[in-house]
Amino acid sequence: MNTALCFNDVLCYDNRPKPIVKRDGKYFLRLLEKGAKKVQLKFAEVLYDFYKIDGDEWEIELPFCTAINYIQIVVDGNENLEAILPITYGYSRPYNYIELPEYEEDFFALKNVPHGSVRREYFFSHMTGEWESCMVYVPFEYDSDPDKVYPVLYLQHGHGENEIGWSMAGKVNLIMDNLISEGKAQPCVIVMNNGMVQKKEGDEHIVDHLLFEPMLMEDVIPFIEGRYHVGGCKARRGIAGLSMGSVQASMIACNHGDMFSEVGIFSGFLHDWISASPLDMSCHKESDNAHLDAMNDADEFNSRFNTFFRAIGNEDPFLEHFENDDSLCREKGINCTRKIYEGTHDWNVWRKCIYDFAQMIFAS
């Protein structure tokens, strides 16, 4: 995890100088691109030109000021993965990002508090017939209190991401460490799986977003709750996700309301609009959204969940889908906590989602 600090107006990561320069309150990215004729930065699908400052050195004023920003460097028309910049995984590939200090909001910062750990676990999936992996956050006290059964939150990423997203880009471990130390959240274990589940067809592996539900129920939960002292009942189990992961969380919560007490839908959707869309790599038919039949009995549905949380950014390109789900909730009489944040469809919003959601769940 990279922690941003400022030394002499040069932004550094983990005390190692990086090419982010601050001048007059503005941030600039400076790169060495030998022999390049044109260097560009791609952000939010828009290309911005660097200018040459000295020999093979190029610079650009950054077109953003938010905390975390996914970018691509384009050199002479070719997209490059820059080793000198932080790397995470997004858009189904390794991806560069830039993190800027945002002093007004430090809830995701690395602070002097007791820290938990993030562990990678491997399990054999009977559903896929292959070995899979997940990331597991445990609070700092977990190993010293083996007799306590902790709540567990199954937390999912979005399309094109994988199980490292919430810890690498989302900083969920630091967010939880800070909240727990402040007494604002119940200590819980968080399990982050790869929701881009693949099925084998001949010699190919095809992503099928609908396979996550059976994998979670048949493989992940038995594995996690057999290996960790967590869960074991509905009251100590939650499900949440962002974007594609919110569709998965919605379907799982509706279909297995007897299994989960806390539900989080981030930049999120109750309807499965992914099936039959350009994002659907398995070419499903348009979804009939049969899982939403669980909302036909509002009293029963509302009684199932302690927390039913829905949130999105005010500039999210999928805001219309969210508002359509607003209408559904009103028509069905579904109770939910609803929040609109400043921002778009990115980690700056999703960090806020988990920050607020974590303070609501597993209340004593």
C-alpha cells in the first residue's frame, strides 16, 4: 500500500521519490521518455498532451485533484505501463494510478493505530473445478482472541477488477483500522473474492458474472467459515459490492435473505442490467430479474436486513439506473439508507461508501 507524503514540494510514495511535482498549489507529472515524439496522459477516456521540458523529460499539469486516479501513459500512440508509477489492477489489466494527498479527508490514510492484516487464501472451487483465491482482512485483535466469533462481510469489486481491488485501490484495510480504533465500527473480517468468475468452454475461459453466486454459496462461505472463526449465522454475515459487484450482491441478498443481515449496494444496481449487455462475455439472455420478486412482500423483505444501504456518486454515468432503482424501492415500500456522494464511478466514491457502510453494520 502506497502512502502519500510531501517533501520539499515533491510528492513521494513510501519515502521513495516519484515524479509528481507540486508548484503553486498544482500537481505536475514528470516522466523521462527517451526518444519519444509525443507523450500523452489518458484520464477518463480523454487524452492530455505532455510538453517537453528538457531533453527526454516531459511534464504535464494533472487534470484532476481527487485522491486516487486511474491513468494511462501513451507514448507515440502506444499505451505504456509505467513502472515508476503505482500499479494496481483494473479494466481487466494491470493499470497505473496516481494518488494525491487529500487533507480534508484522511479516513483512508495510514495512521498510528493498531493495524490488521490482509491475507491471500487459496481454495478449490467445486463450481469452477479450479483453484481460486481471495483476500481476507482481519482486524488487529483477531489472532489474539481465538474464542471470539467475528462478523464477516463478503465484499465485491466491479467489472474488470479482481480480488485485490478493495485492498490495493480501495484501502479498505486502512479504513477499517481507523474506524475500529476510533470505536466507530465493529471489528469484522472482510472477504474479497474475484467476481470475474471464469468457466471453461473448450480451450477457453469465459467470464460469467452469474457464477459468483453459486461459487460464494457452495465454495467460499464453507471454506472461510471453516478456516476462520467468523460468521456461522445470518446475524454475523453481510454482503456488499460495487458496480458489477453490486449486481452480484443484490442477487445474492434477494435469493438468500436467510443468510445475510447486512447489504451494501455501491455505485450500484438492484437490477441485473449486465446480462445481454456489451459487458456480458457469456452472452446471456436479458435478465428477468426474478431475484427482485423477493421485494414483493415489503414487510418480509424489510425485516430480513438490519442494513440495506445504497449509494452512488452525483456524476456517475450510471446514475439513471440508480434512480430507476429508487423508483422500484418506493413502489415496493422497501426501506433503505440512500446516499449521494460528490464524484463519479470510481474509488473516490467507493471508499466513502465502505466508510459509511462499515459504521452501520453488525451493530451490537
